[in-house]
Amino acid sequence: MQAWHCIALIVLSIVAYLYATFVHEVEDHSEAAMQALTEASLTGAGDFKIEPSPMGIDSKEGSGVWAESRLMLRIDPADERLLAFHEEALDCKVFLDRLHEELEQSDLAQSIIFSPFSSDGMLSIEQDVLASLISIRPHSSRSIEVICKGHSQRASRLLAEMILRLYNKLLASDKPDSPLPPSLSEKLNQIREMENQIAELKVRIQEEFDASPHESVEAMALRSEIMQTEQEVKAGKELLLRIEEIHLARLDPLEYLSIDPIGRFGQVEQLGRILGDLKSMRTDSSLTEAVRSDMEKNVLAISRDLEKEVIAAIEAFKQEVTASLTKKKQLQQDLFDLISEYNQVRTENSSVKLLERLKPALADKKKEYEDQQLLWISAKASCSLIANP
């Protein structure tokens, strides 16, 4: 090979190297400019606006702006009804609220996920920001994909890991009386509202009807027990009013002892007697200063103990009155069921008509909920949520 051939090869190598370096620098500068422009649009005025695409930024795969980590939830066997429950649960407010609570327990996690969006007033919409970083889409007849976005791969992976861990935790703790999917929660609330309405109607109807001379011995016994319970509730309310008067007038705590249920509770009577004796002894002029000082300390200590015991007594008495009131309502419902059974309610009363419409409606609603609950149980048992590489 001649000398000019060697020189030419060396020159070409240098040119190629310089060109490659130039292209690399241009790409780096372009990417940095795009990132700066994106951050400026997010934090320019201290405000944040949620656009149709997450964070108001073009988030197409491969755009280079946002990192993405994905989770895959699969159902086996394939059943679109079961898959719909999980899609609903992962996208509901309850799940997002719990996820936000988990983030609040770690300053580091909040910093990693929310740091690009931190500005004045941003804390008030962290949940909106969090929701915009998560999207759910169908993947197949037996799977859905959860896409977690972040300003870095570390942020998106952390968000995906937290979702995976929290969702499995919520599935494990899910109960029939507090289901995770909003559609089930709504049905359960409707059932509870109808049950409360029926219970109130039974009480109202029972009160509207006078006693029949032809009713059974059992019905008459129930009426007698209802009257006795009414008297107990009335007496209890009167004593509670007296307790309220003593409290508002800031009278001596010993006044509470005059109320029989309070005076008989626990150590109230014993402590009241000791406190009364100490206060009487306090007037003895022959007491030395040291003895008088110790006595004052004892008076204060016994007064605090008595106050605690009186508070406990009042709370226990309130519970007794509440229990009596609940018992009365239950007795009224039992009486209604009994006289209905013996066909003694014959009327065009609007409450009765409404009750007769609500009963089958409640039964249908319960059947619907039980069917949906069985599907949800199956959905929980047949799913797997894993990281999707």
C-alpha cells in the first residue's frame, strides 16, 4: 500500500469520527431541549392542567418524554364479566385514595413520583396527578394492562410496584360488607337503605294501628312489653336531661350521686362518701398545716377519681337508654310481623302499600347482589397481577 493510501484512510477515519460525534451531540441537545420545554409547560406558572392525555403531554410509546412500567392482570379462565370487576376496582376512587395514603407514608416515595410537579398549590391536586399517571386498557379477552407513567424509569417502576402490592393487599382484605368495586358498593348501599326504610315503615304502621280485641295472646304480650320499654326509655330520657342540667350549671360532682343509676355505678357511691368526709374534715381548725396540705391533695385526687367514675357511669347509662330504644323498635317490628301473619292488618294504608312493594324489591336486589358478589369472589380467586416486561 502506498503512502497516500494510508493518509487517505487516516483522514476518512477522522472525518467519520467527527461526524458521529456531531450527530450524537445534536441528538443530546434536541432531547434536552424537549425535556426542558416539557418541564417548562408543566411548572411555568405554578398551575397544573389535566388534559385528555396523561399530564397534558404527548405520552405515546417511544416518545422519550415519559418512562412507562406496565402491569398485567390475567383471568383464568377467560371471562369478560370477571375482568370488568378488576378494571372497575383499579380505576375507582377508593383505590386511588388508598394509593395516595400509601404514598403519604413515605416522603421518599412522594419525592420520586411527584417531584417534577411540585409547585405552589400542587399538593391540593396530588390525587388528580396520580390518576393521570395511571391508565388501564384491555389487552385480551382474559387480561387488562395497567400502564404506570413517571418522569423517570425509577418513578414508573415505583408506582407500578406500589399498585401491585396495594391491589393484592386490598383483594386479600376485601369483605362482602365492604366490597372494592364501586358497582357492588352501590348495590349494597341500596340494600341497606331499603332495609332501613322497611324497618321504619313497620314501626310507623304498628303505631298507626290500635290494638285489636281479637289478637293473639302473643301479640298482647308484645304490646305489654312495648309499653314497659317505652316507660323505661321515658324515665331514662328524664334522667339524661337532669344530668345535662347539672353539667350546664357546673354544679358539684356530688350532685350526680342523687341520680340513682349514677350513684349505683361502680365505685361512685364509695368515692362520693370518702370525698364528702374529707371535705367535712377540712373545716377542722385544729389541723396542722402539713395535715391540711395532705388533705387537700387527697381531696383533689379523690375528686379526679370520682369524676372519671361518674363519666363512665353516664356513658354506661346512655348505652342502656339506647339499648332500650333499640329494643322497643325491634318489639314493634316483631309485633307487626305477628299481626301480619294472622292477617290482622287489613287496610288501604299508604305505608302498608309501600311496604308491600318494597319487600319483593328488596328480595330481588339482594338476589342480584348475591349473584354479583359470587362473580366478584370468582374474579378475585382467578386473577393474577404481575409486572409486564
